[in-house]
Amino acid sequence: MKKLELQDHQVELDSILDHRKRLDDAYERQSKWLEEREFSVIK
């Protein structure tokens, strides 16, 4: 029973970490895009 709980927690943790990585990646892409747009407008 305890082993099953640990496995469930690990699955949930893996899901959270994966979601965080995808959000971080999306944020970086958006930030880079906005920076490029900013510099293209300034030129």
C-alpha cells in the first residue's frame, strides 16, 4: 500500500515538473519574441 502511494506521488511530481518545464519554455519563447519585436520597432 505504501509503495503504491509513493508511486502515485512520483507520477504526480513528474507531471508537475513536466508542466513547469513546458511553462518555462513557453515563457522563454514569448520573452524572446517580444524582445525581437521591440528591437524591430526601434530600428
